[in-house]
Amino acid sequence: MINTILLLIVVGLAAGIFGAIFGIGGGMIVTPILTLAMGLDIKYAIGASIISVIATSSGATVAYLKDDMLNLRVAMFLEIATTIGAIVGAILTGVLSSQVLYILFGLLLLFSSWNMVRKMRAGKEVSEDIQADSLSTKLKLNGTYYDNAVDKQIDYQVSNVPGGFTMMLGAGLASGLLGIGSGAFKVIAMDTIMKMPLKPSSATSNLMMGVTAAASATVYFFNGSIKPEIAAPLAIGILIGAAIGSKIMKHLRARVLRMIFIPILFYIGLQMFLKGFGVTI
């Protein structure tokens, strides 16, 4: 029993560090380990994954708010779209073809990974020719943060707000229909579509995922999918890991973050695309 608890804490630690740095939650680490390595039923693994996302969000958000890395206005604005999309997706379950959605969203992630490669090759995290649109100015979505890696304050403009909002509607729809996390889509909406730098995109995604997961957690708790003996050690490890990950992320260059994030994004996209054709990797 003690060995299992220690193992869960270590898994949580890794998931917390990983999730806090990239803003995509720790579920993609927690779920495979719990099901494949520990033989846990997928029902309880998903419940534990939901808790891991909330714990990652809680641990990282405190640090990112303190450092002004997180754009709270963008988070709350986009969360409206995610929530609406998730509700509509839940209502339309069984009406729309999940295979088609897997293919479409898989292609979107693959395209976004290629777009990130282009942005990395350009060498500029904040492009000088980006102009804030009227909506971002009215809603005061533009932001600033201090980048420890380059030792300077970086001001950035938020553009194409309607495009980012639409992307998050689609991400929420996919989440409700397919039961998938939308952390990668949140980062894409901000980094690729709204032209925000990767660091505030990742930090803001962490807060948004916690809000979304908290709504789902109530359902999972009452249907018995969340086991405290599994969720509690995971949460402890994740809270510590998220605090460590948020400190690491501040000192990493955006280029390094992209070099690690692009293969992850490509893998998730390829996995979704192939799943649309019934192929599992």
C-alpha cells in the first residue's frame, strides 16, 4: 500500500511538472500509467485524471498570477466559449459522427504543429507587426510579462479575438462530444490564432483547464469514478510538481518550449487523426 502511494506521488510529481510547463494538464501522463502500468480500470483512471488537471491548475495558477505571466481577462473570455461548446457537445452526443470530428481536430493539431515550427524558425516570439483588434482593446486583453530567460519585460498585443473564441467553441464541442481534454486546443487558440507568446498562452491555459475540469469533477464524484485513495496521493504529487514546473517554465526560452511542445502536439494530432479511421497508436 505504501509503495503504491509513493508511486502515485511520483507519477503526480511528473504530471504536475509537465502540465504546468506546457499548459496541457497532466492527464496524458496519469491516464496511461494508471491503466497500462498499474492495471486500473479506465473509469477510475479518468476520474483521477480530472483531479490531476484541477491540481495542476491550482498549483501552477498561483505562481503564474504572482508573476503576471497569466492573462486573466483572456482566460475568462475564452472560458465562456469553451463552456458553451462543451454543453452543446454533450447535447449533440450521438448526433454528430465522432470519427469525422477526430479526423478534423487531428488535422487541425497537425497543422498547428507545422505552424509552430514556422514561428520557431522566424525567431521572434512577439512579432512587431501584430496589431490588437478593436475587440481586444475594448476588453483590455493585451498584456505584459517579465521573461526571466531573456531578462526583459515583454509587451504583447492580442489579435483575432473572434477567431480564438471560435476555436474555443470548437474545442469545447470536441471535449463534450469526444470526452477529450482541450489543453492543446487552448494553447493553439492563444498562440497560433490570437498571436500571444507561448509562455502566457501556456500559463493562461493552466487556469482555464482547472475551471473546465472542476465542472466535470462533480459528475465524476457522484457517479463513483473518483477514488480518494488514488486521487489524494496524485494530487499531493501534482501540487508539488506544478509549483516546480511553473518555476522551471519562467527560466526556459520560448524556443526550447516550442522544441518540446511541437512533437507532443504532432503526436496528439496524429493519434486523433488515425483514431478517426479506427487505428489506435
